[in-house]
Amino acid sequence: MEIVTEKEKRHDLNLGELPPTYIKGFHYENSVRSMEYRLLGKTGFYASKLSLGTSCLGDFYNKIDVVEATKVLSEGIKHGINVIDTAPWYGQGKAECLLGKTLSSIPRKAYFLCTKVGRYEKDKSKMFDFSAKKTLESVNLSLDRLNVSYIDLVQVHDIEFAPNPEIVLNETLVTLDKLRASKKIRFIGITGYPLEEIKHVLSKSKIKIDTVLSYCHSCLHDHTLNNYIDFLKEKEVGIISASPMSMGLLTDNGPPEWHPAGKEVKETCAKAAEFCKAKGVNISKLAMHYSLSLSNIDTTLVSTDKLEYLYSNLEINKGVLTELESETLSYILEHFFKPLKVKSWEGVELENYRASLKLLTRPSNMERC
């Protein structure tokens, strides 16, 4: 009996093959040939295994050097990364504007451009809007900011924050489908942290959904996305994973103050990082390697504004670890992360958001009198 591998089923490109996005004289050919390209669901697009997120362009984590950040984008694409992901939420449009300026000098054929709708402002009362009207306005504004005539993929951003799933199903997705018919966008996706919410919307939607984006669920401390792979494959959606370093948890510096993870997860990640450091191994490299080695993921999004990190990620993407790094990876998976009882922070952000909305709408003492 002949065994058919997952790769053969998917008809991914063989390592060394040039993807349709390759442009002679623009790309670094050797780098493109060393990149793995996988079919993104049923879109027909060959996505680079490593893709580039742009949350950092909105000063999400720290102030950026605009010149270097712009160079990261152009260098990343020249080295074969062909999926670029952004959102109006990143810097309230700042990331889209900076990305648009950079892309104006890059051939449109060279990249698959993704943005989002639904999440917008820091003000909690205006942070989310999944209405048909706002969705239409947002896509048109993104087209202007990004300086393109069409967007490859528009995703509904953090669907769990909608007042109820019906708004996403009957307004957001319906509006995006009309935009797809008008050729302003090519594909539709959804994003979110709770995997059950993603499954629910996929199961109920009458609109064709092409991709899902899940974050922090395909990393060292939490690989629960794997439990949903069969369902996602059945739905024939492209699978995008984001944040291999779990929004800073799997780094030597640790997560930002606002990170929603609980005490056990934070302490375990910190202890694992210290163990790696004592061995002379970088936990971030192990985290990147682990996530990029998952064969069921079509593409993994990583955001950086530093050339040093871009080149490092491209090297890690080749999949080679030293013997010491391999041994250390196996050890921390078995002794630090496998025993974790609570691996995620599901529900925490949503609960905090709803609590803050209640405070905003609570009448003052004078009004109550």
C-alpha cells in the first residue's frame, strides 16, 4: 500500500522550487529557493512557511526605528517571505500607512497582503465595531492607507469580542463577501484566541471563509491548535499561526506588563528561559524552531522591526539546531511545559474587556441619586 504524505496531499512546492511570487532580479534567488512554500488552504496561493506580521509597526511593544523597520519589510520580501499581515488596530492605522509607503516600491506580484476589520481604537468604547457600515468603511480606508487596488485577504479581527456571533455571521462576513464580489478583496478570514469560537463561526457561516488565524496556540507551552487541525482541514481553510514566542513569554526579557497570561504560565516560561540561558541556549530560538517545524500549519506569522531578528528568523526557518539546542528543547518540553495544567489565558481578556465596558456605562453617583 502506497503511503501518501501530508505534503503530497497538499501539493506544496518542493524545497528549491521557485513560487509564482518570485521575480527575477528583485528577489535573492538562493534565499527564495531555501524557503518552504505551502498551499494556503484552497486559495491556490503558495505561502512562505515564515510570514511577516506588522504589529510592531504600531509601536505595540516599543518605539521603532522607521528606517530599519521599513528595511525589514523590503528585505523580508526579497528573501522570499511573501505573506505580509497588518491591521487598522496596529497603531490605529500607523502600521498600515507605513506598510503602504514601503510596498509602493515593491512589485505587487511579490506579496500576499492581509489586513483586518473589527478592531480599531484604544478607547474601550470604540475598540470594536463589527457592523456592516464600519466594515465597508474600514476596507476602503485600508485600501487607501496600503496604497493598493485590492487586498488579498481581509480577516475579521478577534471575533470573540463581537457582542454576539450573529453580528459577525450576518454583518461582517456578509459585507466582506460583497467586497470580494467587487474584487476589492480576494479572500476572507477570521482570527481569534478561543479556538472554540473560531470553530463555531466556521460551522455556522454561510459565507465562504478561506483562512483562520490563531495565535499563541502553536508554541512551546500551548499546542492546542493541533486538536482542531482535522476540523480545519475538513473545512478546507488555510491555517495561519501567529506569535511563536507567545507575545514575549518565550523570551529572555519576558512578557510586557499587559500580558494576560496567569501566574503559573508566566513563572513556568520564566523558569524555562533561565534553564536555557544556563545551558547557553536562547529560548526564543527554540520557540521559533518549534513553531516553524509544525507541518500542519500553512504559515507562521512573526513580527519584528529589527534586521538582526529578521535574519535570525530566516536562519532558524531552515530548521537546523545544534545537538545541545535539540537536547535543551526536548528537556524543557518534557519537564517545564508538559506538566502545565493551565496552558492558556482563554477568557481573561474578554472578561476584562466586558468589565471595563460596564464601568464606562455605569451611571455616576449623582446620576443614580
